[in-house]
Amino acid sequence: MADIQPGGGGMPRIGRRVELRIGKPLDFTRYAGMEGDRFVLRSITDEIMYELMVLSGQEYVDTYATKAKAEIEDARNAAREALVSDAPAPARRAS
């Protein structure tokens, strides 16, 4: 997808080959009347994401993007701290 539409907006790149996959229709009528239930909304989201995974061949990671971004940032900070703590102390000059 990034080959066609770069991240951060901008104009799509013309002349690239695009493949469109259409999946089976999804039926959510069993949830009629439960629109405000957050567990129902999460269940619908999970079902949609699963079908997108099947169509795209990509792995579905069952986590919120904000949580994933925070975990990545925590790992980066831990790596930085490890580099700083493992770095040798600067040599002192003799006076």
C-alpha cells in the first residue's frame, strides 16, 4: 500500500499496479439493538479485522495501536538506557 499511497498524506503515486480483493459479506444482524455495548463493538471489530487478515495475508495483532506504540516507545527507551549505562566512563585527563 505504501507503494501507492505514501504515509502522511500527499498525492498517490500514479502508474502502480493495484490489486483489489473483495471478501464475503459480513452479517452483524445478531447484534441488533446492542450498538452501545463496548464488548459488542469490540467483537465486531475483531471479526472485521480477522476477515481483513484473511484477505491480505497479514498477521492480525489483537492490541490497540496506542498500546502497541507505547510498548515500542518503552522498548526504545530501555534500549537507550542500556546503551548509556553500558557505555564506558569518559577518561579523565591528568592535570
